[in-house]
Amino acid sequence: MKKSNQLFSKFYLTIILLFFYLPIIYVVLFSFNDSKSLSNFTGFSLEWYHKMFNDRTIMEAIYYTVIIAVLATIISTVVGTITAIGLSKSNKLLKESINQINNLPMLNPDIVTAIGFMLFFTSLRIKTGFLTMLLAHIAFCIPYVILSIMPRLRQIDNNLAEAALDLGCTPMQALFKVIIPQIKPGIISGALVAFTMSFDDFVISLFTTGPGINNISIYVYANVKRINPTINALSTILVAVITVVLIIINVVPIIKERKRKENEKFV
């Protein structure tokens, strides 16, 4: 009975993994196809990568996607970290109220948030474009940063910061030398979530952008009904970049931990 359950579990896991990863493998494979066919692999070629890098529209979409994602990540991480630390020192009523408000953007459908941003910018007569898209991305990334950091703050001993102040640290020194190192994993995970949400966003970007300002998601949507293998090449590069980043994030801490243990042995 146990063996049959184990076999079923392995089979079920295999099906789930294939469901998630086969489309990605398919896209990567056909990004090297030497023809426009999306069903028949006729030979290996880098033609679509060459065309992609020579397509000004795609390069502009990549530029706007990356610059907005990076800026939104940096600003939302700083604001979210400060807000989370401030909430951890606030009274229970204020903390619960802000947490409920913080959850609203995550619970709302993207289309509702997008329309809200569009109406907000329109009512203020702000011309939509790069700035409005950036502000919208910052606004919807902050709640995810706060949500990632708050659990780490709950694990910190509240007496640590007070002890640092008693030992002569200024409030800023206590913040950067005591509190932030303790919540660093939460900050990193929050920044990664913010970058992913901004990089991948389509609906909110579509409603807050202006003429000539398109990110990758909007570009792909505009070309999804056409046979355009350069999208496969673009998707493959994105997959490769994300894979490298994930490997670095997961491997570097392991290497540091091993070095720390080795140093402790010699001490």
C-alpha cells in the first residue's frame, strides 16, 4: 500500500513538473529554429537572436523593463524596509490597521488596481508615461516588501536595539549595525519579489504607460497573434538571466556558510 502511494506521489510530481517546465523547454528549443515554424524544428540557428538585438523596438522594451524594475525595486525596498521597522515599533492598533491596508493591493485584482491608478493620474492631469508607470510599480511593490520583512522583525529580540543604544550607538548606527543585519534575508527576499513583480507586470503597466513607453510584457502582448520567433529568443534570454540570478542567490550563501565553518575549525 505504501509503495503504491509512493509511486503515485512520484508520478503526480513528475506530471506537475512536466506541466510547468515543458513549455519553457519548448520555447528555448524553438528560439534556435532556423525557420519561422513553431511546430517543426528544421535546424539550429541564431538568426532570431541576431534579429532581436537589431530590433530597436525590442531593445527599447528591454531597456524600459529593466530600468523601471531596478528603480522600483530599490525605492520600494527602502520604503518598505523603513515602514516595516516603523510598524514593528508601533502600537498594536496602528500596526493591525496598516497591515490590513497593506494587504489590499495584493488582494485586489490587477485590473482594479490598474484602473485605479489610471483614474488617479487622469484626475490629477498627469501625462502618462515613464514616470507614471514607475510610480505605479513602486506603489504595488511596497506591500510585498513589507510582507517579506515583517516576519523577520517578529523574530528579533526587541532588547537588541536598546542594548546598542545603551552601549553608545546612535539610532542610525543601531539601525544599520543591529536591526538591518538581522532582517537582511527578509530584505533580500522582498527585493527579489518586488523585482519579479515589476519585471513581469502587464496589466498595471498597460493602463499607466504612455505613447512610446512599452515594457516586455506589453511588447509580447502586441505581437502574440503574429508568428514572431524573436519573442522565443527574448523569452530564452529572460529565463537564462533569472536562472543565473537564482543560482547565485542560493549558492553564494552556501559558499559563505562553508567558509565560515572552515574558519571556525581553524580557530
